[in-house]
Amino acid sequence: MLKDILSQNPRDSFARYGLAMEYLNSGKLPEALDEFETLLKEHPDYTAGYFMAAQTLSKASRSDEAKKMLQQGIAAAQRTGNEHARSEMEGMLSDLS
């Protein structure tokens, strides 16, 4: 269903995030990361995407990339005034360091 929505509207951020999460929950990490990458290119202020992409990268044992993703996400959270997301990402970044 999410793929159908995206075929009609490829810029639908909610559907793109949902598809990435479905891939993640199914253990399809490369596919999830591809969807997160597309999401964040088109919607650079979608803070939840950075956090979940970083968690996916961490699961894939790619901690350096996860740290970079978190830094980008923290910057996005600061731009949008999303203090909760910023705090969560800073906590994860601290755990990875």
C-alpha cells in the first residue's frame, strides 16, 4: 500500500518514512537505509528520519555513519526547534561515542 502511495506521490514524506520503517521492522536494513536516504534528500527537516536512519546504521554495525547521521539530525532539530528530537539524538550520539 505504501508503495502504491509513493508511485502516485513520490514526495509523500509520511509514506516514505512508513516504508522505511516497514523495511527496518522486516530486517531489510539496506532497503530501509535507501528509503531513509531518499526521505532526507527530499525532506531535510524530517527529524525522525535522521534518528531512525542512525539506529538502522548502528544495527548494521556502521557506527561512524550513524554518528554523522545523528549530527545532521541534531542540526535539523535545531533548525526546526524540535528539542525532544535533538535531545534523543544527542543521547544516542553520546552512547555511540
